[in-house]
Amino acid sequence: LREIAVNRLRELLGEWDSHTVILCTQVYGMEHLLEAGYDANDLSMPRVIGQYHGSHREAVHTNDLRRVLNAYKDVDRFICLSEADAISFRDSGLNNVGWIANPVPEPVAEETVRRNVFVSLGRYDPIKSLQYFVQAWALIESTLPEWSIELYGEGEERDLLQRTIDGLGLQRARLMGMTTDVGTVLKSGKAHVMSSQNEGLPLAIVEAGYMGTPTVTFDSAPGISYLVTDGVDGFVVPLNHTQALADRMLELAQDSTRCERMGAAALVSAQRFLPATIMARWEAELTEMSR
């Protein structure tokens, strides 16, 4: 199948010229392009913008960094998701590095009443490490008798998470399964919690912001500090620091005025990711390349 695809790509390269821009949204796409005979130094060929949708930290952990450096070293532009990642990729040896965040459409949400609930949206998967969220809740559940946590998603760690909940004797922690109503879920909770090990630029934080819901999150990627200004529109705590996660959750639960103020700030912050705003940045990028 790869051979078929590369042969078709080779045919297309013969039809395209320097007025064409190819956007490689994944590193393997660029690898296929190179295999098909693309030569960045041949000015009669299309121009290329390469992308990577993970963080630099994630590229290091997954051994993608070597592939990214090899595949994108000669392209016209390399675009990643955050300014911090752009600096890191530049320091690793890539030239022509820029950054543009992903666009995030505002979720549709029904009218709903805010409940005393911390919600998470993410696969029941090791990379999401939801056990830290559950363990943080275990530290404060007895202090917050009118609050609960709800974990929306599905995945291989469902049984492990349920055993963790049962083993800790938690009374108000529920695995909710998949949801297709992301906006309403986020709008119905008072805070959103993210306990991932690695993220690129997690869309759930922006979606929560659109709903006026602040996020408490691990510092799992350079892009986190771009999404959340600690103490303003949410809280950022050290990676895997369960006690810090619990402390910030408790702080929001016990100070409703601050929680509402942070939610309002998160709504303002989320506007940066509206599709029209991000499209304007891409148009500027393409205009610059055409000169």
C-alpha cells in the first residue's frame, strides 16, 4: 500500500509546480514525499510547510525527534503548536521554524445548571494518567461532601481506574464513558481537570474555556503555559504532583467567586483559538511564502 501511495505521489509531483504549497500535517507524509523524489533544493518543485502536532517533549519521548529533524530539515517552513516548542525545535537544529496553534471550534452546548463537579475529558489511556486525578480526589473527597468527579472517555484502563476508585473507597467518583456532548459536559461542571503525561496543545482546555470553565492541569507540555495562565484562567501544577493537583481543586471548590472569575477569564483566553483567528495567521504565512 505504501508503494502504491508513493507511486501516485510521484505522479502528482510531476504535475505540481512552484506555485503549489504542500502542507505535510504528519511527519510520515513528508517521509512519503521524500521517497517519491521531492527535492527542496529544486525550485521548480512545490513549496512545503511541515507540521508536527505533538510537543517537542513528546517528540523526544517517542523518538519522533530524529524523524522530524531528518524529514523537515530542508522544507521552506516548519510549523509547530506553540512558541515554546518552536524554540525547542530550533535549538534541536531545525531552521525556518514558526508556530501556529490549532483552531478550536466552540462546542455546541445545551442550557444547563452548573454542578459541583470536577470533569475530565480524555481516553482511559496511560498517556492521560487519570489515576492521578482519582488519587487527588481521594485526598479531598471527605472535605467536599457536596462535590464529585466525573471522568468522560473510554479505553484500555477502564478496569484499572475502576479498581483504583473502589480500592480508595471513593463514593463520588464515576467513570461516565464516552460522550458526544462535550460542550454540555464542560458547561455543567465547575472545573475541568487534566492529568496527562504528555500533550501537544490540548483542545479540551480551550473547549472548557469556551464554556467558561477553568482548568486545573499538570504542566505536561510547553504549550500548557500558553493555554493556561496560572492563577488567572486556571491552575498549572508540577507534573505528577498529586497533592498540588488536589490543593488547587480544593481551592476552586472552596472559593466560588474565584472559580467564576477564572472561568470568565478562560472564556476570554479561548477566543485566540477561534477558527477565523487561526485562519488569518495561516493566510499571513502563505502570503509571506508567495513573495
